[in-house]
Amino acid sequence: MGDKNGLELAEEIKAQNESAIIIFLTNHDKYVFDAYEVDAFRYLQKTKMDDKLEIYIKQAIDKIEKYDKNNYLFIFGNKSNTNIIMQDSIVYIEKYKKYVEFHLENGDVIKERITLAEVIDKINDNIFVLIKNGIIVNIKHIRSLEGLKLIMDDGSAQYISRNCLKNVKNKIIEYWEG
């Protein structure tokens, strides 16, 4: 973490995203009350990690689902690696071989071995639109439409198939008017 301690990092995270769920993992009990100053979700001692971490992650997931069910999308992974993806943070979704890649607004790409059909079943169809086979974009992240080309917030250009153009335009207009 460099020169920052966990509390300073938590303050920065909360400044950027008030709804961020923070679980402190530490060997020191003396900071437990300070953790509440940054609205920490849980405070976990490393000695109890094997017993409690999975429980705390499940509780965090429950909180996310209750907080904003329309924004929550997926939780992938296993005990040692978990990715929580929020719909608002997805710029576009792309099918690549046996994987689906989630291109996020922070530049990260999360690659999961699932089908695009599974993704389509879970996404909020008010903010996502299929622009061609294998590409779904988040309407919130469209900067402009130039003919068959969408310019996204991340600077990428996504091309719409002619078969999808009318539907894409209608969805964009519907979103921007609503």
C-alpha cells in the first residue's frame, strides 16, 4: 500500500464511492474503532480469517443485492479470488472464444468462462444493448453515435451491425429521453 495505512486507503475509497463495502483484514485490534469512522463493513483478525472470511463475503454480497439490485451483476470466483462486477462500471461486454470479457470504466478487463446467454439473462436490459453478435454495450457509457460506430467513454469504438442499428438507436433514444 506504499506510505498509506489501511484507514487512509479506506477514506480514499469511500470518497470515490460511498457505497463501497470495506472489510479490514488485520493483526491489530487497536484500530477497530477507527474502522467505523470510515464506515467499514467488517473488521476481521487474520487469525480468524479461515473461519470468518467466507461468511463476511457472503454478508457483503447480501448487502450489495439489497442496496441496489438493478446495479448488481455478477460475483465470480472462488474462496481465494472473487470479482464483483457492478453494471454501471461495465463499458461493454465482449464474447471471446470460450470467455466473456467485461471491459470496465477503470480500464480493467475481467475475463470469465461463461456464455454470453448467461450474461444476457442477468443484465439490466434497460441499460445494455446487443450491437452485434458477441458485443453488448452499456448505453450509459456511449459518448456518440457516428453512422454504424459508437464511441464509448473509454475511447473505444464499437461497430453496430446493420441488422441491429434500428434497435440500438431506439434503445439509445429511449434511455436518453427516460
